Amino acid sequence: MKRASGCKTFGVALALGMAALGCHAETLLNYIPGPDDTGGMVMPAVNFDISAKSVSVTLGGASDTVTMYSLQDYVVWGSKPYADAVFNPAQSSAGWYSQLDPTQQNLPFSTRFGFFVTSGNVEMLPTASYVYIKATSISPGLSGYDVGYYIDVWGQDPPSSSEWLQVYGEGSAYNNNIAWGDSSGISMWHPVFVASGVGSYSATFEIYVGDGYGNALSDWTSASITLNWVAVPEPSTWMLGVLGGMVCLYFWRRRQEKTASQQV
């Protein structure tokens, strides 16, 4: 009976391992999920007090920490349209993926944080000034990208949705700073943040009004906010860990049974 019990344990472990490796028949995920597909938007709200010449920013009670997930074999993309979708780098030639994850190692990412202006008469900002979002500190291994959504980085034409510009983190072409907009209008912006591996990450951003060269206007007060990310292992990795533990448990029980039978 003990042998049967041990075999049952091994069988459960094997079944879990097969589930973790994923014998899927799902559709192939061929582009990056947005914030609504990964848990919902978390929006730092920016306000401009024109008369006081000050900037303020708040999360409005929302958590300042979001979870980062990898693309491949993940099950959290929500009810639509990704509930049955998987992503396999070996099966994709999408140009955006090589920029999101040039290592092709299925890196964790998040698009949930997004900046927007809640109020404040943007059209009354000083002439020839810009609003900037600068990362004054950022964890090693964390990168932020503009992916063609809404923003006019440093006066360039807005990039297409297939063009990725790294604006934050090591390798940033923009010294960890972006020109968000000016008095002609400022739109919601969801950068894509990518982590180099599992763990905790953070970045502090200063939102300020500056001139066309990124220099802060001396008579304006800026505001700062710190955002946090927790990058978790993909489920298949976690399940393989479970599998390994159960296999070890199986052989430990076999050894205990053998020792007990020899003592008898």
C-alpha cells in the first residue's frame, strides 16, 4: 500500500508538471496586452495650479504597487481578449517583441501605470514651456518605453504603435526625461515598464514645468511620486518548482519506506 501511495504522489507531480509545461491549444498572443488586460489602469493624476505656479500629483487612494507578469503562458490577461491566449517567442516575428525583450527571455512587464491631467487649465501654461516627467531615481534592471501612444517626445513626431523609444532606465536616449506636452494639450500616457527579472522595483518621477531644453522654470514648484512594481515568476516556472518539490518528496518517502522495511 505504501508503494501505491508513493506512486500516486509521483503521478500527481507528473500531472502538475505536464500542466505547467502547458499542452495548450489556445490562440497565439501576437501583441502586447494593455493596462485593461492586466489588472486595470493605475493613474497618477496631475494638476496644475496656474495662479500658484505649482504642480501636484496623486494616486487618489490607489495602490502605488502593481505586479509585473511575463507574456508567455500567463493566465491573468482577463476575460477578453486574452483569456485563452498564449505567447511563444519562438513562434513570433513581431517587431515590438524584440524591442520589449531583446534577450528573448520572456521578461516581466506592466502597462498599468499611466499619467493624466485631472484639471488645471493646461492651455494657460507659460508660452514656449513644456511639462516634463523625469525619473529622478530608478531601480537597476527597470526600463520604461514610450510605445507610440499620445506622446510627442522632445518635439519629435509621435512614433507609430510599432516604434519603441526607451525613455527611462539604463540605455535611455533621453536622460530619463520626457516632454509630456505643452499648452496645446497633454494626453494620457501609459509607458511600458520592463524588468530584467523577478523581484521588486521602484522609480521616482518628478513632474515639472520647464523650457524647451528641459530646464525647470524657477518660479514654478514641481511634484514627485514614487511608483513600485513586483515582478513575479511565470506560472510554468512556479509549477516546475512545485513539481521538483513533489518529486523530492516522493523519493524521500520511498527512502523512509525502505528504511522501515529493513528495520522490520
